[in-house]
Amino acid sequence: MKRPARGSYRIRRDLRRIGLGMLQISAHTTNQREYERRNAVVGKLIDDAQVDVLRALQAGRVTIEQLVDLDRRNEMRGSQIMGTVAMKRSLWEAWEEMAETAGRKPETGKRYLVSMRQLQALLPASANVGELLVTDWARLSKEWARSPSDWNHVRRAVSRLLSVVLGDKYHPMRREIVARIPILKENQRVPDLSPAVFWRIVGHAREDVRPVFVALVATGLRVRTEFLRMDATNLLPATKQLRVPEEGKTGQRTVSVPAEAWEYVKAAIPSPLQYKRLRALWQAACKAAGVDGVVLHDLRHAHAQWATDMGAQLTQVQQQMGHSTPLMTARYARQRDAKASASAVGRALRKRG
């Protein structure tokens, strides 16, 4: 082994025989003995044909210091090396890095960061990724103070984090950790909102935002990720349809607009206001109308419920709503069927003899 000239302390290895070209990295030491140790660790990786680890070292995804530490602990074993390194990473640094590159949709990264802040209240600031393996997820799920939906978002975010950090969504360690995180049953929200009550609320709304509320209930669009992204180019007047932007949650699709609501939709797109202001004005209108417990997002649920109640097929409602599975749409059929059952009992009660 050729020693480096004094002061250079760089590790140079020809990896072309295993398809990686030249490895040229700093040894990050000015001590000759330590340099030789670090160079020897790289030699072990080459002898064991640890291509993935060498590629990660070459790309800076793993450091020579981390590998030397594993060698000192006698943990440089086979295919486990990258997983062992990943488990020692700072959990919160890895999470922020993952959220920045979570996918092509900015909302995904934002959602993961929200989940991170929720999880940070439960785990120490010094936590590393490996601590996810020893976390008592069953206990945490029972103590969870937020909604079941928020908990399940955390579970999905942990799954995504491990897929990125371990470099493989099928990695056995990712599967083991995710399997330990319970799935909580989410409350399927179906608003107590009839068409008559809706129009009463709209009547108390500020005039310039009334078309927005009608457009939302008429189309079933998601407010932030779909409706607020639209402009005049999304209007298809000949067929009375809207082209939902590709950046939306479920990708690009086309939704139909009732002919009775088309003029409202034209007046509402592009939206005159952003989400927080629209939400505040909706809440103010509800209060003025004496209606409690109906939030802005409930207009989307109301669309699906009214369509189902009026006889639309679940497959049709699923397409309009952009639901990925029929199960997401089934809640509306359950309420419709419950109403039909109650109506049948009512008819029976009217029979007195």
C-alpha cells in the first residue's frame, strides 16, 4: 500500500473493476496511523465487494468515520452495513432531509414535516433513527391526543423515512418498525349539512365569496390542493367541466359541473381569496346562520353525500371525488342506506292497524 505524501491524507482507490471508477475522498485525519486504519477499512469493503457501501461512500451518503466506527464495533457485516449506518443517523436531521425530497408534490413534504413536529413531542431531541425500533408504539398510540388521522399520517411518514434512509422500501428493518406502529381507526366525517342549511349559510356570507362556496359544494374539489390552484385555463365551458391541476392530491382528472352551478364556478375561479381567509369567512357565515360544527372542507363531503342520496352510483361519486379506492366512497352509501332504513321504519310506524 502506497503511503500518501505528508499532509495530503486522501484515500485513492481504483474501483473500475467493480464498475465504480476511481474513489478519491479525504481521510479526514492528519494522523498517519489513523489514515492507514481508514484506508484499511476501505480495503475490507473492496475485498468483500461491498459495492453499495462504496458507492455511498463515493457519493458522500456515508462517511469514512462512520465506517471506521462500525469496524471498531465489529459491525461491518455483509448487507447490514448500510442499515446499521442508517440507524445511527440523527432522526430529525434525516426526517428534514427526507421531507425536502419526499416527492414531486410539495404538499407531501409539508405533510411529513407536520408529522415530524407531532412526533418530536414524543421522542427526545437526541433520538437517532434506530430508536424507532425500540419505541413503544402501542403505548404512544393509546396516549395520542390528536386525531387518528394525524397518527396514521405519522405512521406513513415513518414508513417513507425508513424507505429513504435504508434505500429500500422492502428492507426488513423498515417492515419490522412499521409493523409495530398500530393503525388507528379514523373517524369518517359525514357533515350534518342539508342543501337547505347550506343555502342559509351562503345567504349570510359575504357576497363576493358566495360563488366560491357554491363552486366547492357543486364540484367536491379539495380546497387547497385543487380549487385554489385553478385559473381560467382549467374551465371547459363547452362540456361544463373542470380540469383539475396535476399538482392536486390524486393527479390530473376532469370533474363535471352541474349546469345550475356553472355561472357560480366561472365567478369563483380563480379564487378571490386564499384558504385562511375563505375559512374565516365560512365560519363567520355559519355563526351568523346559527350553524355549528360545519367546516369548509365539509363542502366536499356534502357533495358526495348529496350525490349518493340522489341516486348516483358509488363508482360515479368515486370518479368525481378522485378517491383512490371504493372504500373511501363507501361511507356516503352507509348514510344513504341508514336513511332508507329509517324511512322504512317510519312507514311501518304509520300503520296503526
